[in-house]
Amino acid sequence: MNYYITYGTADYLEKVKRDHPNLPMQLMENEHTAMIMYESEQASIFNEPKRYEVIDSSGIIEEKGRFAVLNNIPVTIEGKPLFEKRFKDRARLIEKEPGFVAIRVLRPINSDTYVILTLWESEEAFENWQSSKAYNHAHKKRGTSDGIDQQSIFPRPSYVTKFHLIEEE
């Protein structure tokens, strides 16, 4: 399965979404930009998309998702197998959290930056996950010699972007 993301102004991306009513796109924005994202087996409708392969997923993207968190993680070529194994072997506790909608682990096609996309019913649901026992369990090895973050597979720091759903009128 392919996953496509493109960025631009909210006005322009709203037009793109209107022009493709049969595609289940999520239109979201933050204080800096807007984005549209969708998954499909087909080629992208975008001229220059960020294209990913879905390597792990749970939940349905177009249901109830009002808040998206994208954890952008650069990974070296040599580190890709280890990084992907880490996510394929994850405890899957996030799926049981109140307000969780979906997760996609996205392998980049034309870059080195993976995206761990989580979709939530609200920003509050995401923040509750971050302070939960399940979150602590999922990240218990972070900062230890067993933690993947201690491996030399990350060429640069990761970063997080957050977006809110643009309500349709």
C-alpha cells in the first residue's frame, strides 16, 4: 500500500480535495502549513508527493481522526532493517488507548526519513497517551543500552509535526 502526503496552503489543498471526491483524503493544518494525506494502491494524484510504503498499520485513517502526529525519523540505509524490525515487533499497546484512531509506519520511497503517523480523536487523547503506562512501556528502553535510540542508525535528530483536521463545510 502506498501513502501520499503533500503540503501547501489550505485553500489550494481544499480545491484538490474537492476535485477528487472519491479519494479518502485527510486535509489537516497547523500554524505553519496545511497537508493532505491518503493511502492507495494507485499512483498519486499529486505532482510532487512525499511517497511512502506502509509497512505496519492499524485502524482506519478516515474515521474520526481529528488530530495527527507525524514522528519524522531519519534512518541510515544500513539501519533500515533494524528500525523496521523494531516497529514490526512493537507491543501494539497504542491501539488500546482511548481516542486512538490509527497508526501507519511509513517507509520513505525517495528520502531517508520514515514517518510514524498516529491519528487521534483529539489532541487531548494524544497527550493522555503520552502520559500513560502504555506509552512508558512502549518507550521503556529509550536512553538505555538496549534502546534503538542508542544505535548509530540515525544521521540526524528526529522531529515531530502535529496537525488538526480542517473541518469540511
